[in-house]
Amino acid sequence: MRVPSVLFPMLLMGAVALAADYVGPRPAKTDALYLVHADNLIELELVNSKQESKKDDILYSVPGTAAAAKTPLAEPIFILKSDKLAPESIELYKFEIKNGHRELTMAAQKRRKGGPKPYRLNVTMLERGLYKIEASETLENGEYGLSPTNSNQVFCFSVF
């Protein structure tokens, strides 16, 4: 009969752990994305991409060849304290470096095949208004941007 008496405290500790609030680092700003490096947060550079129409494509470009926020992690984790920004709307794309800037070419028509597809992301609510966003596939070294759907705002970072 000792098994049940040992099992009860373990179940109780597990329930308490699940009910505990998030205790990791917290973003200083709302609606800004941060890279998580252990207990440190690195704010991602927020820029507005320039949009150009080219034949059947749309070219989005961001100034500079590299982002200030850098990570060695191939599957980075981000934290977002959300007020207006919907975490489920965020998409992740890889930039190409051309002519001294970062750019992404998208098909102008949704029906047309080809062009880059967003990388998969996992979004987890840590507590009300606080979200963890994880790349759920391996990212190669390069320049990347996280952007809300139908927005020219881009949060930029580098994987090295």
C-alpha cells in the first residue's frame, strides 16, 4: 500500500508545476519580438520593407546586408509580449542578399506556384499576452525576417 502514498505527492507536485506562471525573461516592450538566449533577450530590429512590383512578382527589400540581432541557434526561440500584434499571423522568411540589401521575391498571385514559402513556426501562449514563438524546422545560416501577414513590418535577425 506504499505505492499510492508515494504517488500522491508526485501528482500534486506535477499539478503545481503546471499551474505555475512563466518565470523566464520578460520583454521590455510590447509588440516587439525578442530572441531568447538562455536568460537574455535580444530585441529584433524592426524595419518597414520597401515593396516593388516586378512583372508577376512583388519584391520586398530591407536596407543593409545583416541584422544586428544574431543567433547561433538553428531553431531559434522568440518571445512576444503582445498588445496589437497577433502572434498567429507571424510568418518567417529567409532573405537573399543582393546589391547591399536583403530582399524577398514573392509571387503576386496566390494561385501561381513557386516562390518562397514561410518556415513553420510553433506559437505557445505562456500566459495572457505573452507568447513563445519557435522555428519548428532547421534554419541555415543567413538573414531572416519575421513579419505579420499582409504587413510590410519586418523583425530581422541573422543565423550564423
